[in-house]
Amino acid sequence: MRRNEGADGEATPPGASRAAAGRVARAAWIAAGLVLVGLGIVGLVLPVMPGTVFLIAAAACFARGSPRLERWLLTHPRLGPTVVAWRRDGVIPLRAKMLAFAGMALSVVIVALSSAPPIALASTAALVAAGALYVGTRPSTPRR
């Protein structure tokens, strides 16, 4: 089979396989974004699961796969404001920070009360501390 021949021996137009790969990649970005929006909505309802981080990731996926879905997410009255605030100023609202800290503390407590080996508790505590440091150092209000 020559370079520009398909499996049936027919010549394929130059760039056809690249275009097909682009369509597959676009569909994958959209699918990932939709899954992340679903996780984000669940996270907004459940107190121990973060929602905003999934919505931020969904917006990034939509930016690569569907500008229309990205625009929908960013302009959504309930889901969009935190994503826009993050993109514009790196803001994590104070309420979200408090919920994140509570969820992180709960994670450490659960691991501490389980029969996990000490290395698991130390690893969990170190990762939670790093996450808490990152969240805590983000601004809580937009720059004026």
C-alpha cells in the first residue's frame, strides 16, 4: 500500500486522515467537557466534592472542542460566574475555599480513622496540605 492509499487501495486526498483525526479529537474534547460538566454539577450539590474545578476543566475542554459549548458554560447564570472569575483573576470565592478546606480535612480524618498504613496517612496529609496551600493563596475577590 502506497502512502496515500486507503485500505481498499483507493487514493485518499491529502490531509483527509488529518481531518478525520481532527474530528475525533474535537469529539473527544466535547465528550470530556460534558462529563466534567456533569461532575461539576454533582460537586455543586454534594458538599464533599468540589464542583468548580470540574467546571473550569470543562471550559478548557470546550475551548478546544466547541466554542459554542464554551460560551454556553461561561454565560450560564449558575455555572458560569465562578469559571469566569477563575479565568479572569484566578479567584476562588471564600465560600468555595471554606468548603474545600472542610472537604480536605474530612479526607484526612477518614484516612486517619481507617486501617490505612501510616504512609497512606502521611501521603494524604502532605497532598492535602499542598492543596490547601494552593487554595489558600488564591484571591477570594476579583482585582478592582
